[in-house]
Amino acid sequence: MAQGPAELVIGIDGGGSRCRAAVAAADGRILGRGEAGPANVASDFAGALANLAAAVASALAAAGRTAAGVAAVHAGLAGVMRPADAARVAAALPEVALGGRAPPGGVTVTDDRPTTVAGALAGRDGAVAAVGTGSFVALARGGALRCVGGWGAAVGDQASGAWLGRRLLERTLLWHDGLAARTPLLAATLARFGGDPVALIAFAAAARPSGLAELAPGVADAAEAGDAAGLSLMQEGADYLHLALDALGFGALGAGEVLCLAGGLGPRYACQLREDLRARLAPPAGDALDGAVRLALRAVADRRGAA
């Protein structure tokens, strides 16, 4: 297949469990996708780079193209929190994934918040509450992006799957000690550990955020079934989303702004949101990989506009 110079863009979405890449034409059409293992550059830089390279190679192969046609790359990687981390990945990526060639539109590396927002809103003004294993809330307005949260399970990520899982274990121990009312959810949670609170504590001490997050769908299911503990925990998470959205000023301007609930757990909060927020709900237009492609295309357009 004929390939003109610098006619493609690559979007990358990298997380702690897998990374994905997509090759797109200049008109936004996805030509090929690829996937590989974890891409946490903070915990395993070399391994993450290898997986990023593998995902890009797979996407290019699926598209029937080569790295020589790539005009720009945007990678949104979970855990990239400092400019120095982003710069280090951006400097290394052309060598490992693009045959040593830096694309004319550059390689941009961010955390996964800009890509998630770009994918969900697809150019619209509005807010995104992204709630999966972790969480963050963002407002995009007039080309500017403001975010709160996303600080990790140890001290943040309120409303997230990891947060809900930990709060469920706490509430279960309160019930065991006679400090909270029994509900089917709490009884089932303790039964999961053989009725042994020490086993529950051992699990909580060793669990990674992803392990805690595995408990979260059960909380949402229980809430939908009317379980008092499930409803209480989900409302605590929704209260945080209210706080974050209000602090960002969502809804203060522009009646046309939408609210997208993204991530595996985000849509489960719809019933707990205030009525004024529910009235603005809109389904996400795409995911973080779609957003990475969109941002790579924007880099090419900006470069052409500046030429």
C-alpha cells in the first residue's frame, strides 16, 4: 500500500494492566489497533517502554503501515505525574517504537486525564467524572482543562473502585464490632473471608488497588438492590463527585455543557447524583485511546497552523 510522508498519527493509552495503541489516518479513521502488557513507567520504565513499543508495532502491522508515515504521537499514561517523567518517555519512545525517527509533529506524553477527557467529550465543553480503579474529575471549557483528584489510592481517588472496596471492608468491621447495622452486603463480605475478621484485615493489608476495586461492583449491585450499606457507600462517593464538580464550577456557565461518567464504575453513580447533574448526563463519545488519537491529530493541525 502506498504511504505518503507523515500521513499518520498514533494514539497510546497506557495503564497498569495493559497498554493500547491506535494508528489513524489524517481524517481520524482508525486503521489499526494493537495491545500489549502493562505500561507503568513509574514502577518499571524498561518494561513499560517494551510494552509501548510492542503495542505500537502491533497497531502499525494491523494498519499495514510503517513508522516512516507517522506525523505525531500522543501517549496518555497512568502514573505520569511530573513533566520530567513525561519528557523521559517522550525522548525514549521514538527510539524504541518508531525506528529512531522523531515524527515532525512530535511525541507528546501526558497522564491519562487529558486523553480520557478528550475521548469522552470529543471537543465539547463539559465535565468528566472518570471512575474506575482510580478516579479524577475534570472540566473542559473554552479549550482549557482543569482537573481535581487522581492522586492514587493511598491518599485519594475518592469514589473509585479501590476507595469503595476499602470503605466496604471498613464498614464490615464496624458491623462485626457492633458499631454498624447488619446488611446483606456486609454479611456477605465477611463471609467472603470465612467469617474471620483477621483474614479480612490480611487481605486489606496486602491488596493492591486493583484487588480492592474488585469488591466495588458488588457495592453498586447491593445499592441498586436497596442494601442500606451499599446505598450509603455509593452516596459517599457521589457526595465527593458533587464536591469536585461544584469546586470546578461545572454548570456555573453555559447551559449546553455536558457531564460524562466515564470508567468502569462511573455510570454506576448516575442514580446517586443530584437532579441538576443528572439532567446534563451524556454518554462518553469515546475512551482514552480515542482521546489520544484526537490529541495527536490536534498536534498535527497546530503544527500546520503555525507553519
